[in-house]
Amino acid sequence: MSETFTYKGVVYDVDLNSDNMRHGGPFDRGAADSYYRRPLDPHYYVGDSITSEKRTALTDEELQAYYAGHAYNDESGDFKDWG
């Protein structure tokens, strides 16, 4: 059974190997921004983060996935310890 997270009525598969958790994807980037406590900055990468083209013009679906990833990490309480 896969682990899921629901955001604004949309169910996201959050298993480590799911498409939503793809390194560089919108959900992943939202979660990463939350983890590092960076301000909201909707974006994603076509491939892996940093090493591929960055996209900032997101479709409605990509934008929602970014915000869902941010909410998912916020809810989990998993934040970088800068201490």
C-alpha cells in the first residue's frame, strides 16, 4: 500500500519512488523549500535539481504540486537544523 498526502482534494503518492517525489519535480521542490525554510518560490527542474533547466512558469497542476509539497513537508515538521 502506498503512502499518500491529500492537498486541496488532490491525492499525491508520496512513496520515495513515486513521480511526485522525483528529484527536481514541483512537489519535490516545494518540499525542499519548506525543509530549508526558504520563501515560497514556485519552480521545478526538467531533470535533476540544479543540473537541468529550471522552470518558473508553471501550469496550474504543477503549481498545485509545488504548494502540496510545501504543505506536506510543513505538516511532517521535517526542517533543516541549522544549529
